[in-house]
Amino acid sequence: MLDMSEYRLGIEELDRDHAELIGLIQRLDAAIRMEQGHEVQTEAIDTLVAYVDRHFGAESRLMSDYGFPSDQTEIHEAEHARLLNRVKRWQHERQTPGRRRRLTFDIAAFLNAWVYHHVAGSDVTLASFLRSKGMT
Ligand SMILES: [Fe+2]
Ligand SMILES: [Fe+2]
């Protein structure tokens, strides 16, 4: 299970977003484990996708406002785009009966791994840059 204390970056806005993001992943995870209805699981995924989309937009704005180097911005945004495309594809594929359960398990496992790698990797780099520019 993801633990928010492992992902503190020292930038209030990002830490708040990531705590919310982890909460939404845990909600999706619980909806799958407790075998809640299709609507509940769909709602959990839809809410998560909308939140991820908004959070990535917020990070892009920070990168541009604080002058994060363009080559690093490109790499960071490509990681965001890969995640978003993948989850959106799953979101769409879940409409296919018989694929739902398997896909939903995959989504939760993928998101847990992704948060670990991206937040503990690329977001840490971004946060140190922002802190060096005086953001808290
Ligand atoms: Fe992030
Ligand atoms: Fe990020």
C-alpha cells in the first residue's frame, strides 16, 4: 500500500495534490478488492483520471512559470502523457464486457508502480528545482 510519508516533496501544492492522488488510487483499489459495483468502480476511475489530468496541468504551469529547463520539461511531460493515455485507454476498454475485472486490477497495480517511479523520481527533481527558486 502506498504511504504518503514516503512521497513528501516539500512543496505544499504538490504534496497536497499527491496526497489526494494516492487517496484516489486507494479508493479505486478498495472498490476492486471489495468487489463494489461496476458503477462505483467506473466512478472511481473517472474521478482519478480527471484529477490526474488537472494535476499534470498544474505541474506544467509550474514548470513554465519557474523556467524549468525545456529538455527536462519535455521528458517530464512525456511521462505524464504516457500515463494519461494508458489510463484513458483502459477507461475506454472497460466498456467491453468480460474485460472489466482484469483491466481494473491492472490499472490499480500500474498506478501504484507509476506513482512510486514518477513521484519518487521526476517529481522529486522538479520539486528540488522549484525549492531552489524559492517555492515552498
Ligand atoms: Fe506529480
Ligand atoms: Fe509529474
